[in-house]
Amino acid sequence: MTELHATSSLSWLETLPPVGVELVAMPVAAAPAVTLFPEELELVGDAVAKRRHEFATGRECARRALARFGLPPAPLLRTAGGGVQWPAGYTGSVTHSDAVAAAAVGAVAGVPGLGLDVEELGRLRDALLKRILTPAELTVLQAVPEADRQLLATRAFCAKEALFKCLQPLLNHWFGFQEAEVLLGVGVPERTEADGDQLAIRLGPGLTDLMPAGWRLAARCASGDGLVAAIVWVETVS
């Protein structure tokens, strides 16, 4: 279930979370005044006002998501790796663009890992794409009309960012954009095409070797309001 600010048009985000995951999104510009705990204020004490507001809105989203599991408001600090220190038994991810902040939360028992990312359309230049996308992904982009390239490229970038947020804390392994491939599937029959908001991601050998037996990745992507959002999570399989 997704909770949205009353003045928001972010209903397209409702397609993202799987069963068992709560997602809360709020427009940063329209966010109500939120109060950070003193411990959280210390984390952004030297930040500019814009960054503090984005941080506070993201933390507010996270607390509202946790409240759906019956957890009372509490400070959400940082791990040694820079991520959110979630309450015991829960995992999640916080993200924001200039306009939107969002948080997704799930119980570790059902969702061992979770990553969420939001990106603005139109910001990926050719030089950056060559760093972000694999040769196969670039080939796919070259086969589609120019008007569609930014959307597909942003989907791939967003999915890889969400993948990193999902797996890095679990595997304790820092990896780059080239170590995973989003199967965009446009004009390439042997690839799995994105089906609606579903995405398929192929991990490189290094990441595949690190994935514990019984773990399976799932991913979804959605777009609206000039934004693209992706969520990646780990499912356990018997």
C-alpha cells in the first residue's frame, strides 16, 4: 500500500511495492513541517537547508511506513556504510529527487533486502550513459527512437541504483554499473522484455557468486510526473 500527500499526483508509485512492503512518498516542496530527532539533526547539521529538508522528508516517509507495521516514531540513524539503520527485524530504503522523497519498508523475514530509487528524466547525457550502461544495453538504446531513449536509459540507471541499495548492505560488496544488466528487451528477441512495470536484471558473475542459495531478485519500475522510480527486492525461495 502506498501513502501519498494529499496534494500529490504520485499515484503511479502505487504500482511499485510488492506484497509485504509499505511505500510512502511525499513531494518535497509540498511536505509539511517535520521534526527530526536530535540524533538525526546531528547527521545534517552542516548541510544546506535544501538538503536538510530533503533528509527530513525522507525520514518522515520512512517513519510513516514503519508505523504501518505498528512501530512507534524513533530516530533513524546511519549505518557505517551510510545507509539507514532500520529497527531490528526490518529493512528498507529511502530515496529522493529534487521534487519527491519516498521510503519503502518490509520485514526482513519476508524481504531480506530492499532498494528504492527515484530519478528525474532528461538528465542522462551520452558520456554518462557509456559509464552506466553495458555494451548490450547501449545496443538496445540505439535500436529505439530517440524520443524513447531517455526513458529506457533512466529505467536502467534507476534500477541499477535500486539494486545497489538492495544488495550492497547484504553482500558487503561495492559494485559498479557494469556488474549488472537491465534486460530492456527492445528489438532483442533473446532478452526478457519489461512486462508492464516488471523488470528483469541479470547479475554479472561476481555478484552471482556472492548471492546466497535460495535468494531471488525481483524488480519493478514505474514513471510519471517527469520521474522514474524503481524498486528491487530479494525474495527467499525454498
